[in-house]
Amino acid sequence: MKTTILIKENRTQLVLEYENDHDENVLKLLEKLPNTYRSEFIDCQGGWTRGNSGKKDLIVVFDVEDK
């Protein structure tokens, strides 16, 4: 399973991308957890990763409240 961590201000996103059937079955179980959603992140030609409208990857969101 490929993993990407995106950190921005008060939000951390863990992006899980399956590589085989076993990984996909694990993501189906994990998507039942709170603060998760399906989307798709793709590698761009410039070398960065950006979001897309697909439903392939599982994103787990961790928000931190301002003090």
C-alpha cells in the first residue's frame, strides 16, 4: 500500500492508495472509521501530488484545533 502524508496548517491527511486486492479490502474496512473519505490523488508531471475527483484512495483526516 502506498502512503502519502499531507500536512497543512491545522490539518494532516493520511492518503492510503491500494496496490492489490488485499489492500483494497483493508481500505473498505477502514473507510467505516470517522473522518475518512474516498478521493483520488495523482502524481503530476511537475513532481507533486494533487487531488482528483476519483474514488480510489482513502483519506484519513486529522484536524487540530487552534489554541
